[in-house]
Amino acid sequence: MTHLWVRAEQRPNEERVGLTPEGAAALIAAGLRVTVEESSVRAIPLDGYRDAGCQIAPENSWPDAPGDAIIFGLKELPEDGTPLPHRHIMFGHAFKGQHSGRRLLERFKAGGGTLYDLEYLVDENGRRVAAFGYWAGYAGAAVTLKAWAAQQQGGICGPVGVYPGKDTLNAALAAELDATGAPRPRAIVIGALGRVGTGAADLCTAMGVEVTKWDMAETASGGPFPEILAHDIFLNCIFARPGTPVFVPREALSAPRALTAIGDVACDPDSDYNPVPVYDRATSWDAPVLRVAEAPVLDVMAIDNLPSMLPVESSEDYAAQLLPSLLTLTDLDAGVWGRARATFLGHVEG
């Protein structure tokens, strides 16, 4: 019997989960065994999983799970260097030249385990079968607008936290923008046709912010892109990959510009293909922006778990997208799982 083990997230400020109780019930009905760890932070209560027929395990007990269990989480594991013998489903951030990615792959190699990277679960046309993109874009645009609002009052964006839903977020953000007394800023979204960009543009529209929407056609020239510097806010919603243009080069820091806030929603600062090379590290919930220039000011928002600001909505959305693929876990050699395993092997052996 295929055994899916849903682990508790160990990263701070991570309340999302990739499987809802309804999804767990569907998996059990299809003949899978589902274990769910207790969690002190998960946004969806444990009782629903218990009622669905899941087995319950202690928080963070996955290293002792049976060897045939498939460990399912979202964000990264603790970087303790231990070998990884299990099969893991998660966002590994290991296939695009990230410096920490090589260490993760070495742990899988040492333990004999396999990484089925959620970012690389793709259909036969190469399209991802599930993504948090919409809510990442929505929350990322919100935090970037918070950064802009703080600038208008001579400050820097303070800590951010979890919202029970988007209506609460929208009301709080609108009040912050109104309190500046300034006209709404102008924003440009690159990657506007994708899920991330759609979420970012929707948030801006909800806040009355004028949005310029760019996608592949507008960036095909490869740059430079002076139009970005003419906007108050730039939201990067394109994931770094070979051939991605540089949108804001380092020389922009000292160039004349209206741009004062960048939301790098894609957030790949340690990738060799970072299209926003004016900063070098992710930001956090406690310190949401990195100030990279003073005259004029320029803040970069680069939080890498943005959808967890809206954990219930983002979890339910993502879990619904992923469930059809989880129902095919009984055959890991075919379909999305076979393709993901091939991607892993190509990198771990490279």
C-alpha cells in the first residue's frame, strides 16, 4: 500500500500544508495510507485529518517513518547534513544553481533517497501541475505596497504576519496607503500573464494602483528596460532560468529613477540567473525589505514564503491543484512522478 506521510513544517512562519482533510479522504478512498504529523502551526486543524481516517504521528517524527513512506512537505528541511533515505515531495530549490541546493542533493545521494521537487511536477507539455503562484503574487504585491507606504512617511517596512483572509489583508493595506496622504503609486508587473503576475496585478488593482502589465513579448529584446525605472514599484514575477534578462542592473542604484520599491516575488537571489542583481539575500517576515540605496531610496522585498501570509486560502488552492497528481502516487515511474524523478537523477548525478 502506498504510504504518504505529511510532515509538519519546521520553517518559521510556515503554516501552509499541501493536503487538506478532504484531499486526504480522497486518497484513503483510493487505497492509499495517509499519516499526518501533529503540528503546532498548521493553519488547517488536525481534527479534520483524523476524521478523514488519517493516522496521526508526533510532530517532526518523519526521520523515523517507515522506509517505504513518501514524506510530503512544502518548504525546506533543517540543514543538519543528515543523509536522506526516504522519498521526499517538497520544494527543494536545488536545480537552478542555488548554492544550498548542492548540499541538499548530496544528502539525498548519501542516503539513497529521491527528491520529487514540487516545482518540477509537470505535465506532458512541461507545465507545472500545481503552484502557489497566485497567492505569492498577491501577498508579495501587498508587502511591496506596504514598503512604499512606509517610505512615504520616512520609514522602512516593519514586520508582517499572517492574515485570516484576503479581505482582512486588503482592508489593512488600504488603510496604510490612505494614511500616507499620497496619490497611489504606479506599478509594473513583469510576468503578468502567469499565475504569480496575475495575483500581483489583482492586488494592485484592488488597491487602486495603476498597473503596467508586461510579459515575454515586452522583455524579448533582452534589455535594458528604462521603463521599469520610470515606475514607483516593480514586481518581478518571472522565475530565474537560463536566458532570463536582467531587469534592474546594479547601475540602476545610482541612476535617475522613480523606482523606490522592488517586489522580487520570484525570489532567487542566490541563483546564477537572478534578474534583479541589486540584492543578495532573501528578506524575512521580521525584516521584510532590504534597503539597497538611499538617494533616492530603494527597498527590495524578497520573502520566499509569501503565500503563508494567507495560509488557509493558499493551502486550499494549492491542494486542489495537486490532488489529481497525488492520486497517481501508486505509480511513481510514470507521469508527473516519473518526470520529476528523471529531473532529480539528472541533477544528483551531474
